[in-house]
Amino acid sequence: MQANGATSRQEVLALVAEQQRQQAATLLRIYNYYRIVVGIALLVIFVREIGERLLGTQNPDAFLVTVLAYIAINMIIAGMSLLVPSRYFDRPTIGFVIVALDTLALTLLMHFSGGVTSGLGTLIIVSIAAGAILVPGRISTALPAIGTIAVLYEEFYLSLIPTAPPPDFFQAGLLGALYFATSLVIQGLSKRLQRSEAISLQRAAEVASLERLNRLIVQRMRTGIVVFDTAGRPRLVNASARGLLRLGGPKGEDDTESLIVPHILLKAFRAWQADETHRSEPFRTEAGATEVRVNFARLANHPDSEVVTFIEDNTELTQQAQQLKLAALGRLSASIAHEIRNPLGAISHAAQLLQESPALEKADLRLTDIIQTHSKRMNEVIENILELSRRRSPEPRILLMREWLEAFKEHFNEAQEVPVELEIHIDPADAKVRIDPRQMDQVLTNLCVNGARYSEKVTGRRWVALKGGVDSGTERPWLEVLDEGPGVDALQLDNLFEPFYTTEETGTGLGLYISRELCEANQAQLSYLPRQEGGSCFRINFPHPQRQTA
């Protein structure tokens, strides 16, 4: 923090110094224009004077030559300040020389006009004031000293000329005192303004630094943040929110004008505006997207305040609920094993013995087959529930998706009585996933067996495709299991992943349910997507391989 504070102060001091140099160059340019105007004004007054003169009374010719030279030099300096880069004119030495020459030139004009009584000495006050601003530090005090010495010497020199009016040393002394007073006052005001400017810039830098820090923290937060105004327009969106909501458009957190906020999020926001005790249900912005939960809070305690939206991945909450569910299933499965499995085994064994009886008629033999078939089916249900209740915690590893799927393909076909045409398409080829391969192999086995069976019903071939990639917005890998089957009816989608839901007489209705539970245990989401060209698509959205959920 100290290093950061020192760096911030150095940046502020450098910024203050740069602004002072720019202001000095600008002031010097303005002062040059002022000097040209003063020189032209003195020339016009001198030329138009008829009768008794006010300027050039002591030596008109010398006054004319001096004022013309004064105007010419000022024009040359002004032209150079326009043509030459300003960095050459922001140095204190340049300002000191110009003000000193200006003081001497005005002193000569004052001498040729009869001394301090001509009133030209007051013009030196403006030069001294400009010098106090242009020349920082103690060196600027030399300018009123030069002016005072010049005016006093001019009066002394005037006293040596017999035809000149009598000198006025008192007025010359007053002018000298006025020069010093003006310089000291302007220096004090200038330093005070510079300090105020430095403090202001330092505070602005600190505020900007805190704002950058806040924005960095907001952008790095894993919780999605969206700030809405009262009209529902997004004012700030961080990277996590863009990923969770799958927002396109500009990537900067401030570039929100062209951002299209999902309708379901705006609907939740409007509902909360109407009733701030309202809590929205978790939702997905589109099929296959992450399920999110949103909460709203005002940034200030007034109705026109902006509203910050916290968007959280519902996966962790779902995992906690899953653990509770598995614990309940474990207790239930123990009871099922004790109360159902043993009697079921006795029934199956008795049916088997009955089949072996020579006195059994053919019609009765069919009944024993039915008993055996349904006993086997019930036993599969019990085995699945026991397997689910004994589910071990996942042991995730980071794997190359292609290598994992190639190994799965080999083992999968070895276990199938009839081989399956399993195509693998991964783009990019180096896509990685963070999973427990044993558990996810079980998920893929279930999905591929179902896909091959349904593809065979429609096309006559056992075909399944595995298509994987990485989402460009969230950087999360995904995998789609595609088949050529009849697809899933829209009326069945709501119950597709429910336990014991099946559309076949031989199914247990636990395959997709267990697959989804295993995916959620691996912080992944399993969803169904219809295919326009026909068939089904089960999509698995994996977690980011480098971001582990706590």
C-alpha cells in the first residue's frame, strides 16, 4: 500500500508539473499578445498626440525608435511561440528573460517621456505580476528588484540632465515598493492555487484509483453483477454476468448501450420493483445455459436509486440439495433393501423353481416368465437406487476432451454386443475438461446406449455423435451427444429428467435422472436440446477447467 501511495503521489506531482508547464506556456503566449497591444497603443498615442505631448517629451526620436523595436521584438517572440513547440517556452528561464527585458524596455520608454511622472512605470506592475506566475521560486523576487533598481537609476540619470524635469525619487520608491508587494502577493496566491490544484488532482487520482480498484474487483468477482437504472437499462455488467447470462455485444463493463438484457431477467427486475420482498425462482436465459439465481438491492435508500443485481450460479446450491437428497435416498435404499429385495429374491427364486416343475402346463409357464421379467426389472430399480445412494464424492481431474472421449469410445464398444458408430468431433482440439472420468463415463454410456437404440429405430443403424467445444463467452467447455432418433415430444420435456419417468415398458426411468445427478456432482449441467434436422441432442456444460467452485 505504501508503494502504491508513493507511486500515486509521484504521478500526481508529475501531472501537476506538466499542467503548470502547459499553463506557463499559455500564460506566456497571452502575455506576448498583451505586450504587442501595449506597444501598439503607446505608438498610436505618441503619433496622434498634437500640441503638448505626454509621451516622448524628453526625447521623441529615441521614444519612437524604442517603441518600434519593442513592438517588433514582441511580434517575433509571439510568432516563435506559435511556430516552435510549446515545450521550449514553458521553461522559467525564458519567462524571466522576457519579463526582465520588458521591464528595461518600459523603463527606457518612461525615461524618454520624462521619468516616473509620465505614469508609464505602472505598466511595469503588470510585467512583475506576470513574472511572479511565470517564474516559480525565489528567482521571481529578482524581477521586482530589477524593476525597482531600473526606476531609481532612471530618476538618478534624469537628474543629471539639465533640461530634464526634476526627478521624483519618492514616487520612484513607491513604485519599487509596489513592485515588491505585487510580486509577493501574486506569488502567495499562485502557490496557494498550485497547492489547491495539487490537492485536487491528488484526490481525483485517489478517487480514480479507488474506482479502478472497485471495477477490477467487480470484474474479477465470480458472482455476476448487473447495475440497472430505474428504467431497467444496464449501467454496468461484469464478466461473470456476461458469461452466466450469455450476453453478447461489447466486452467492456461500461459499453452497455447496445447490450440486450434477457427478457426473463428484466421480468424478474420488474417484479422486484413492484414488490421488493419478491424472490424470483432460478432460471436459464436460454436452453443449455447455466441455471442462475438473482437477488436485487438498491445502491441507496431512495426510490430513484440504481439497483445492483447479484447473479449466482445455482449449481452449488443444487449440489447441496443433491447431497441432502442422496442422504435421504441412502436411508430409503437401506429400507428398500431390507423390506423389498429379500422378498423379491424369494419370489424370483420360487418362480424359477416353479419353471423347473414337470407338471407345469405351457400356459402357466408363460406366467412364470412374466414373474421373472418383472422381478428382474424391479431388481434393476433397486440396484440403481442403491448405486445412487452409495455414490462416492467425485475425484475431478483436468483431461483433454478428445483423449478422454477416444478412450471412452474404445471401452464403450468393447462392452456392447452390437458395435455403435461413435463419431467424435472436438473444436478446438486442445479443449480441456475438469471431471471425474469414471462418473462421466457412466453418464456418456447411458446417453450413448439410449442414442444408439433410438437411432436404430429410425435409420436402422446404431449411430451416435459426440461434438465438443468451448463457449467463447464463458470459456466453459461443452459436449453434445447427438442421435438420429425421433426426438423428445415437447410435452415430455418437463418430466424428462424426473426419476422413474419412462416412455418404454422395459425402462426403469432412472437413467437420465442418475446422469443428471452425476453431472451436477461434477459441477456440470445436463440439458436437452431439440435438433432442427431431427433427432435428439443432450448437452453437457462443464465447469471452467481452471476455476474450481468452493
